[in-house]
Amino acid sequence: MAKVISTLFISADGVAEIDPDWHFPYFDQNMGRAVSEDYDAADVLLIGRETYDSFAGAWPDREAAGGDDAPFAKQLGDVRKVVVSRQPLEFSWRNSELINGDLLDAVTALKADAGVRGVLIPGSISVVQQLLAAGLVDELRLLVHPVAARKGRKLFDEGDAAYHLRLLASEAFPTGVLRVIYAPGTAPTPVGYDEVKDQVPAGN
């Protein structure tokens, strides 16, 4: 089964709708390496309409310009891009296609496709939220910035049940950014205060 991986830049207070003012000052070679590793893990990008419009409005021109970011822009252009949109789209960026039918059915089919190695979801908060609720996200790869954004859309929406996560890997960058990779986890055994009071500090 192909993995579905969500990759997000996120603030310490959970805002995943990035603001360039708090994001770009922390972008260094370590973050660039992490982003490259995320994109190398997949051969399909699954993106929402807003993310697609943002990417398609920038990366083709960057590829054509031939600057330092042109190789990555070419990688994005070459990869298969599956776009989630309720409205028909006319694609100007190569290798782009509209999702076929229901989102959950389409992602389930992508996961089961022997020709797909991995599906990466960059940004696209609403898509990630739907797939988290359906249990279809295999990994959350978060680059947690040392800033409380205090405004913007958060990754985790309100709901009745908690999402329990299992830590797969973590790394601290010199900038203070934390790279954390989570997989879905199971809820721990219920425990109350009486079961942990022997761990309370002894005091002075």
C-alpha cells in the first residue's frame, strides 16, 4: 500500500496557514533538506484547489527562469498532481488532473494502486483534515516553527474524539525549528491521578 503523507509548515500554536513573515526567516538548508526528503518519498501530489492555484501560479515561472530553485520547480512540474476541487478546472501546469469522484474513494484507490509509491499532501489543510477524520493519513510530517502565530487556520479542527499520534522521528534545527514525524497511534490505557501520583516530584 502506498503511504499518504501530509507535510506542513506549522507554528508552535498549531497554525498551518503560513504567513511569510514568520515562515521564511526560519527557512535554512536543514529545512530545505527536510522538504526534499518529503517530496522524494512520493510520486503523486494530492493538493487542494487553493494550494494548486498558488503552486501553479509560481513554480512554472520559476522553472522557466532557471534560477537556484529551477531544479525543484522542474521536479514539481514533472510529478503527477491530483487536485481536489468541487469546480471544473482548466489546467495550465503539466501533469495535473482533477480528482475522479469522491475524495476518500480516490485516495483509497491511490493507496491501493501498485504503480503508486507514495502520495504527498503539501499544505491543503482542508484535504488533510478530511483524510485524518477518515483514517487515511499514514504520516504527519510537521516543521514546527518557534513562533506562536496567534492567527490563521489550524491543522486540527474541533471534534469529539482525540487524534492519538505515535512519534516516528524528531529533529531540532539550529533555528529552533522542530521536525517531527507522526503516525496514527492508539489511545493509551486510561490512567487517573492515583495511578501516577508516585511520579510526582518529591519536593525539597
